Amino acid sequence: MDTRFLESFVTVVDNGSIAEAARRLNLTPAAIAQRIRTLETEVGSRLIIRSGRTVRSTEAGAVILDRARSVLGEIRDLKSAAASDRASGQLRLGAFQSVLAGLVPDILSLMTKKYPRIEVYIVRAGSAELYRQVLDGDLDGAIIVQPPFTISKACDWRLLREEPLIVLTSAKTAVRSPHTILASEPFIRLDRKIWTGRLVDGYLRKHGIRPRERYELDGAEAIAAMVDRGLGVSLMPDWAPPWPGGLSLVKIAVRDRTFTRRIGLIWARTSVRVRLVNIFLEVATMALAPKPNDIDQRRKRSVSARRS
């Protein structure tokens, strides 16, 4: 069986269109249709059917779809392992929302330039779910918050970024000490079921702060919008930009830097794609290295904090 026919079948189903599959594979629609017909003859069943303006798999096609993806993935791995002189293949990477918007684009931009043969497939989920997917082998690696427990010995971990906690208020809130604000204003809390929410809760407990809780949400961007509307204040990591636009917010640094969100890359040591993971890590380190302007800005903020 020609694996190119399997690739055409999977691409058609994933895109719901023979024309779009042809564009992605740089073939004519007639060539794609011929490949599908040949594959159907080989397996002895009809694999796709038209449904309105789209194309979908038949019941028989759905049965072989996952296996076809698996076969194609194994072939990409074999090619990647054999190509010692050049990096190629598919890297299955996970990331949570704020790093997907803030850190990942810069990394992928540089990676595309340096390693155009590496295809990165991205999954978005929370850190706990991504950690589980790496352990299960569903992902080659993931950018996650460092877990609040010892990482499995089956995995490696590398720190990429540290984010200190900040008190977030609207621009209209009176300027006071961060602990006074947390104790007196309505509080919008990060969900304690997520790892960052536990970090925030640990800070409040250590410093004996009992905030006037109004909401508890799993979503820093949503909390920032609510703070802007004057619904309360929050305590959260100073995540990498971009932040939601059009908001009038004030960030107040807290002095206890032992409570810092640590973000890094985790991967399985035995992954067949560990070479691609190491390449991604190399590129990420380059892309996220502090630039001279960033260092100057940090120094200015540090001086301002000491004066206040």
C-alpha cells in the first residue's frame, strides 16, 4: 500500500475537502481523487462520502483513520531518525493558553527559519492535562507550569521563564500597599484546582491574608478584564505579553519572590522524537533570551520598586 494514498485520505478527511487537500499536498484535485479511489480498491471499502459541500469519512473510513495517522506518524519518525544530517519530522507539543499567546509565537518564528523541515503540531490544555499526556506518550513535550510535586523520573524538565506574582488592580483603585489592597478589596481568585491557583493560595496563607472573595475563575485573561471593570482585584503571575488590549490596569509587585510561577519544557526521556525536542529546547532558549532593552527595563522597574 502506497503511504501517499493514506496521506491523501487523512488530509481530505481532516480538511473536509478534496480541493483543500490538493492545495495542501500541492496536487490537483483529480490526482487526490484518483489516490482515494485506488486506496478504496485496495481496502475493499468506500472510505469517503460527500455531505453537502464537505467530504467526510464513511464508517469504514473512520475505522482505519486513526491507524492511518499512526502509520504516517511512524514513517515520519523513521525519516527523522534516518536524517542525521538534517532535522525533520513532526513534533507534538503541548502548551497552556498564556504561553501559547506569549512565548510560543516567538519560538515557532525562529524555529521555522532555522528548521523548516520540522512540523510542529500544537495541543492546548491546562498544565496538569499536558503533563499527563506527556507521561502517556500522546505528546512529545509540553510547556507547562512546574508541578507542585516531584516530576516523574521518566521525564526531563528545563526551566524557560519565571513569573513573579503581582497584585492586579484597575487604574481607578487607590494606591496602597499590595497586602492592604488584597485584604480590603473584593478579590477575584485563580481557581485553586489549577497549579497556579494553588501557588496564589499558598502566598495568601503564608502572609495571613484573608481576602474578600467575589469570584474564583480558571482564566487569567478573564480575571484581568473583570479587574478592569472594577469588580475586584487579583493576585496572579506577571505573564508574558500580550495582555488583553484596551484595559486600564495597574501591576503592583509583591516582595516575597519565593512564590514565583516557573514555566518550563517537559518531555519523556525515551521519546523517539527526543532529538526534535532538544532542537525545540535549543531554539526556545535562543528566542527567550533577555534582550538588552528588556534588561534595561527590568533595572528601571527595580529602582522604582526600591524607591516606593
